[in-house]
Amino acid sequence: MKIGIITDCLDDSSAGISVLTANLIEHILKQDKENEYVLIHHTKNKHPLYKTTKELIVPLKNMPFAREYRKVIQLPKILEREGFDLVHETTQIGPFFRKGNYKKVVTICDLAPLRYPETFPKIQVWHHKLGLPIITRKVDKIIAISESTKRDIVELLGTPEDKVKTVLLALPSRPKLMNN
């Protein structure tokens, strides 16, 4: 099986979802030697994971709303052309607005912009209000990082419960101790 994992978060940050994504990929690659994995991202960088597996770089265009254009227009065409069997988006809003001949999986960490809209910028709230319902209808499976997030996905987005699987976060292979 040819599996694509969208790792833009590794290009953008070194905390939060990027740590989750890196740990997930590290463990998948250790355990699964049968499938072919391709990490899909927008910027060439030196993250160690890119040395251990194939990568597909789809750069951001120099234009307004470049990220949205890439996710909605550019990436779906490329994913189809590359012949993926499954694509996993690790940061909620993925390139799944249109049909593709591959299975689609999305990880949702939380729905705080929908649950507490008064605490977020309006654009972020609208991004979640407009994008996530479409995404959750079009994907084959949703990964929630907690039972609380799963309940929110079912309640706030009207997603069938059997479409959502809870996969709890875990420590990295070699956790680092912090000094007080």
C-alpha cells in the first residue's frame, strides 16, 4: 500500500501537533515494513524523519491564501496523480474537499474554536465552521486524540460515532526530563 502522511506541521513548528506527528511517524516506520510511506510537505528541511523515508515536496505558491489554495486545489490533484492508496492529514483541515481514489484519514486534536468561539480569532472559527463539516463527511476515518474530542466531533459536527476512533497521545520513545 502507498500511504501519504501530510507533514506540513513539521515544516511550520517544533511543538504541539508537530511532536505528535513526528512520534506517530517514527513508530509507524519502526513497526510497518510492508507499506510504502511518503511524507508530504511544503518546505525542504532537515527534520530527521525526512532522511528515513520518501518525501514529496509541494511548495507554497507566493500568493494570497497560498495555504488554502495548496490544500483545496493543488494537493488533491497531486495526491490523485501520485497514486496513493491512503492519505492521512495530521492537522484537521486537509485536502479532502473533493473525491479522490484513495482512502482519507484525518486527525482532529480538538474543536476549541467551535466549543469556545469567543476565545479565538473570527477567521479561525469560520475556518472550523466551514471546513471541518465538509472534511468529516468526506473522510473515511477520523482519529480523535481523546474521548472528549471524539464526543465534540460527534456532537458539534454531527459525525457518526463509528467513524471516529480515539487514539491517545503517547510519550516519545526517549522522553526528556525537565529540570525545575
